[in-house]
Amino acid sequence: MNEYLAATAASVRFDTERATKADLFRGDRLFAGLNCFEPGQRQSVHTHAGAEKFYFLVSGKARLAVGACEVDAVAGDIVWAPAGVPHGVVTAYERTVMLVAMAPPPGSG
Amino acid sequence: MNEYLAATAASVRFDTERATKADLFRGDRLFAGLNCFEPGQRQSVHTHAGAEKFYFLVSGKARLAVGACEVDAVAGDIVWAPAGVPHGVVTAYERTVMLVAMAPPPGSG
């Protein structure tokens, strides 16, 4: 690993108490991180007024909510959350690792 | 697949003539796409003056260049290209699929 390269597997961490988050890279315009879920764990539906986001399922299977939709996603699927559209993770069906990208980064702007 | 969900596997396409690109999602602030490489294919080093980008290796193995570094990346690795820092794919060692995120999207701003 150097300033440009990270093995996402090194940041995977599961916690039976709660879903975990890890930052991978953060710039002024773009953020990359990981969200890791044990089976049954969730992420409350929330909205980023001025930011776009996607989840890419690295492994596992989960039900996500975006707007009025609920979708079941498996490894290799990407779920897009436009700015202003509520989104979250309804439940993970199994241990699930999601790569998350967000622009602009959380906490900025 | 709906407006929020895409199976990246459905957009994977290899071409022995050249590396391929596919758009997955595009917003005002964030772009997600796929780059697919046959062994030996490359992406010329280039720079986005005002955009940050990452490559996430979904499968395969490739050597990437970022700034003064060359790094070998495998499935699960993420390579970060800050704004203004030259980057590209030196070579794919095998068939390689990269998820690419960029903020702001190419062609915008």
C-alpha cells in the first residue's frame, strides 16, 4: 500500500454490534470507503442533499433502498443514489462488503 | 436493472482491438463506469486537471501508473488518482475489469 494503492481486503472489518465503515481515500471532490455488514445489519435510510453516491457490492448480498425502490444486490452489482434521494441498506442477507464512492465527500461542502 | 441498480457483469466487454469503456451511472458530480482490458492492453497516461478518480479492480491483474509510481494491482485493490496527477494503465497482465469512479464526471466542468 502506498499513497495511491490500497488493498480493500485490508480494511474489511466485521463487528457483530454494528455495521462498520472505513475510509480508503478522500479528496476534495471524491471519497472512497468501505461499509461492512454482518447478516441482518442495516444502514438507516438517509439523504445527501448535494452529493451523489454509489455502492458497489464487493461480496455478499443485501437489500438496499433507494427512493421508492428496494433492490436486492449481489457481488458485482452497483447501486446508485442520486443527490437528494433517500437511500440505505434494509438488511444484509449475509456478510457483505460494499465499496462506497461519494462526491463530494461526506462532511464537505 | 433499474434506474438505481446495475449488474456490472452485464457491461463487461472485451475487445482484442482495444480496451473498452462502458458508462454505468453519471450524475452532475459523480461518474461510474467500467474499463475492460485484454492481456497486454493499456490506457495511456493522462491527467484530469480538476477531477479525482479511482480504479477498483473487480477482476484480473494490471500494472497502473500514478504520478511517479507504478503499482501492480489485483482484484480487490483500489488505485487513487488525485486531480492533476498523471495516471494510466501500463499493461494488463490478464483479462482485467476495473470499476472507475470520477468526480466531477468526464466531460463536465
